[in-house]
Amino acid sequence: MAKESQIAKSKKKPKYSTRIVRRCWRCGRRRGYMRAFNLCRICFRELANNAEIPGIRKSSW
């Protein structure tokens, strides 16, 4: 979990557009972020396994 100060800092508008830090809306993690879902890979997997993300299911072949 990210500290509240880190989350608050990332929500501020940066001086330069390349400094944007995208964070998971559930836990605040910045690494392993998936833009399409606004989630980190860990939260994405948890929600997908619980069928809480519509249209996503575990693949197998």
C-alpha cells in the first residue's frame, strides 16, 4: 500500500506532463499499472478471479 502522502502528491498536476504518476485506485500502487482498468496487476487479478470485472475471464489453452 502506498502512503497517503504519495497518493496525494501523485494527484497534483505536475510541472511537466512526463511526470504524471498513474496509480491503482484500490491500493495506490504505481508499478504494474494497467491503464485500461486503472488497476495494478495484483488488484486486477484479484477482481478478475472473483468475476468482478465484466468481460474478463481466466484464459486456458
